[in-house]
Amino acid sequence: MNIYIIYRAMFNDDGTMNTIGGIENYILNLIDLFKRQGWSCHIVQPASSEFTHKEKDLTIHGVNTGILRGNLKKFALTKWVKNNADRRNDIVIFATDTYSVNMRGFKTIAIQHGISWDKPKKNKNKFLQFPGSLVNQIKYLSYINSNTTLVCVDHNFVNWYRTWFNTDNNKVKVIYNFYQEKITEIDFEKKWSELNDIKIIIARRFVDYRGIGFIAPIIKKLIESHNVSITFAGSGPLESYLHKLFNDNPKVSIIKYGPNESYSIHKDHHIAIIPTLGSEGTSLSMIEAMAAGCLVISSNVGGLSNLLINKYNGWLIMPSEKQFEYALMQSVTHLAASKSLAQNGLQTISTASSQEAWGEAWLSTIKELI
């Protein structure tokens, strides 16, 4: 069996990756899972000139999409797959639901990575917000078709969809994002017994909707009154703002790390802050932080509420400066309670968000189509 994964350009024509993020990492783990089943995988992506690069059990196809631009490139990619795949035996996966096209007669799956159209509106007038919101929701509804199995990373999307239409319960699967490594009990106890310096991490892209703008002043106030060290991990347009605000403060580090370093970085921290304002599924950053034994302080946005119960396994609060400041001050002051929340968080995701559970759910989904 061949599995064709349709996605935007993530490989160069020599097979090297030109970008790596959450979705790309997700695709690579899917490929690894499928290869272990003996299934051949094909990445189908846009390219300025056509190419094919073949490795063991993975072939990358660059398809010239001609005059098509932006999201319209998916139609050229779909046409190429129709001409090359065996509709009776092969599987087609749209790596994001926005690339989904109705391929009647083919076995198709689309992945929905979380609601992305709930970001704060620039216009504060609710009557002016409504038309844009309506257009956005109609656009995302158009990506869903009855012939395609939809894999969602959280229940938030499914419940939103129900407010519009009845959903085919057999065609929608919820498969949480996953962690790859988990802290041991011994290392967890050691981590939370060494509390001379409370280490806090914000591993987010440095953009407004990830909450960097409103959390940074709270962090500045915290480091002036408490013995803490802060790590901002990421990149983006607000990086210069962070450098200017903290002015090389020895308590604050601004770093970047690769996807394979996430566990080791989080393992070295006690508290992880996720102050996002919109566009979240079951966040990989949150799951990795919980698996590394961190206390998570998170806004109640999107799929984040699928994983946290406020004051049981973390803090799940409104994305407001007042609530985040209170939660942070409480967390660094009452360390025994923080340790207990972190321990409950670790237990929460140990099974539900393990890579093993994720893999089993995906194989079950594929085998249902077969």
C-alpha cells in the first residue's frame, strides 16, 4: 500500500528539509509510523520545477502547480495524485484540512490541527467583527467534505462544527498530539527538590497572538520581586521587543531550540507558561512541558482545555494580565502546591498523550479505511 501525503513545500529537490515546525514534525512522525508497517510513503508538494527524490520507503514528489497560487495549489497536487495513485488500495492524507479536496472514489484523510480563526480581532466593534468572523467560519466549513475522514487534534473543533451541522461520528476522529519522552519519578523528585532558583519557560513563537506582548511585562515584574530565572524560547517579530525590555538581564535568556531538544529543555524548568490568545489545538508545547514534569500555566484557549483542569493538573485561566500575574505569583510562592499540580499533569498525559497511543489511534484509522 502507498500513502500519499499532500502538503505545502517542506523539502528541497535534493530531499533536504527547508522548514521544520509543529506540522512538519507531525508529518515526519506519521511517515516513521507508516514505514514500520511496511507501507510506502509519498510526500506530494508544490515546486517551481518538477522533481522526484527517492529514499528508502519515502519518495518526495515536487509538482509544478503552474499559475495556481496560495491555497489553490492543492488542486494541482490533487490532480497529480489522481493520476498516480491506485484508488482501490492507496490512502491519501491531506496534512492540513485547508489542503483538503474532494477526491470521490479515493480513501482520504484530512488532519485538522486546531481552530485558527479565534485570534483576537483588531477591530473592537463587535458589529464590525461579525462579518469577518462569519466569512472565516464559512471558509473553514468548506474544507470539510463527507467523503473524507477528519482527524482532529482536539474536541474543540468537533464541538464548533456541531454548532453548524450534524457531524458524521464515524468520519471524525480525535487524536491528541503526543510527547516522545517522559520524565522518570526519580528525576521528577530531583527536579522539584532543587528549588533554590525557580526556572520558568515560555516556549512560544514571538508573535502577538501567542501572548508574548502581554506576558513579558508580567515577567519583568516577577523577576524584580522573586528569585526566578526565565527562558523565552522561540523566534519571531517580537524578539527585538524582548531584548529591549530585558536589556541583557542575567535572569532572562532568549534562545532557540530544535524539535528534538524540547524535552531536555523543559526538563530543566519548573514552570511552563502558555499565554496564547488564539489558534491552539492540543498544544505540543503544553504536552511536552507536562511530560517533562513542569507545572503548566495556560490560557483557556482552543484545545488547551482538553488537557488541563484548573487547579487540578495546572492553571487554566482567561488570557488576561491580571489572572496570569496572580497564577504566577501563587505558583512561585506555594511550591508544594505547584509540585502537586505538576505531578497530576504528568499523570494526566502519561497515557492519553503518549506516542504509543497516538500511533495506535492512527493505525486504527487507516485500517478502518482499508
